[in-house]
Amino acid sequence: MSRVRRRQREGSSGAAVPSFTSGEICDKVVALEELELAVRSCVETLESSSSSSSLESKCSAAGKLRLLAKHRSDFRAVIGGCPGAISSLVGLLRSADPATQENAATALLNLSLEESNQARITAAGAIKPLVYALKTGTEAAKQNAACALLSLSMIEDNRATIGACGAIPPLVSLLLHGSSRGKKDSLTTLYKLCTTQQNKERAVTAGAVRPLVELVVDHGAGTTEKAMVVLNSLAGIPEGREAIVDEGGIPALVEAIEDGSVKGKEFAVAALLQLCSDCTANRHLLVREGAIPPSSRCPSAAPLAPSTR
């Protein structure tokens, strides 16, 4: 473990306040008293309206809070409980400076990993600004804003609010155009949000079904199973079932049963069951795709109907 270097700087209160780099946060157990001084110094910089508090210094302060909140639960709790820390970061989510916005989104993501901070971040009005960062930020800012919204969606009442604030379309955009990590973050967040009826409808309207079906057959992306889980959720509403069939979802899911992993096959069967249980036309499509061998077909029995046990 490397020896930690600590720089002292003078905060506006006149006290010597430690400043830390990423490596120092990882390598040293910092006393909570020192942490509190560092956090207060960062918050003072973020809240300052003086001309001497430049955008660069605010970006730096947000970056320090981001690093301080990265590794330790007790640090996150202290930062979340510091007056002004969360609200000042929320204010930076609409910054025109990409680096500042990214630092703020990432700091809030890190803080949201502490359960007690999720209600604090929500109360600070973070949902709309996080959606803004999800729409306008850098690739990393979009990914981290999506994950922060995922954390906030652990509070059940937030799920409808996040959807109503417009999070679904930019999540679908991230699913379409994001990196591999971005696609995974989008899928996980969409799944959590789509536990509500309205968000399922919003996802279908935003065009989520086509990229989901494409990911089901794209085995190299590492997102096949996650995509099937979200499709299974969307298959719970009539609009979702119609869109899945229209976008070629039945052949894609049948292929997953034939060639997918054990877990993937389970997800595919669950989705097909929803698509076909109440629709004769979809059952015929399923049979035509070869999911049921001819010897096992029974004219009087509905394919994929659950059996008694």
C-alpha cells in the first residue's frame, strides 16, 4: 500500500482542510473529522456566488466529493448528512460545462448507493436534473445519471415520477446508441422503472421494443438475458405484446430457447408464454417457428399453456 500524500489547503473558515486524490481515498482511512472538514470546504466552494469561485473550482469541488463518495459507505453517509452537499451537486446537473455536469452526476450516483441518501437526493429535487443530464451529458454522465435514477427507483414512489419526468426516451436512446456499459445501465434501469403500467406504455411508445429484440439475438453483446427480462415485462401489456410480435420478437425468443443459456431459455419461455397464452395467431407463429416439434403438438391443447402439477 503506497504512502499517502496529503495536501493542506485553507478553507474559507480559516481552518486547514485536507484535500485528497483518488489514490489517497483508496489508500488511507481518513478520520471522519478530517472528512467533514473536506466536505464542508467543497460545499462552501459549490455554494459560493463570488467571482473568485470559478467554474473550474466548482468542477474540482464536485470531483472531490465524487471521489470521497466512491469507496466507503460511512463516507457517503457523512457527505449526505452535510448541509448543502447534495443540493449543491443537484444544482450542477444543469451546468453547461460537461466535466462539471459529469462530476455532479457521478457524485450523486456514488452517494445514492447509501440507502439513507436516496430519500435525501429525492427531496433535493434531483430527479428532473438527473433526467436532464441523461439527455444532454457526456457518455459517462448519461450512464451515471441512469444508474443514479436506478438507485432512486428503489423508492417505489419514485418510479412513476421518474417516468413522468421524461426518463424513458433518453434511456431508450442510450439503449440504441450507448456503449456496451451504457446499454447494460439502460436495460437495468428500464427494467426497474417498467414495474409500473405507465412506464411500460412509455417504453413501448419510445420505441424500446425494436432494440430489445435486436439485443436478444446479439449474443456477443452480453445483454441478451437482460433484454429478455425487459421484454418479458413489456409483454405484460397489450401494446407491448403487439409491438414485440411486430418487431419479430417470437422468432428471436425461439432462437434464444434453441441456442441460449439455461437462464436465457427460462426468460424466453416466460416471455413467449405471455405472448401466446391468450392469442391464437401468436400460437400459430410460435408453431411455425418450430418451437414445438410436430410429434409433441396436440390439436386440442394450446401451446405453452401451463399444465397442472
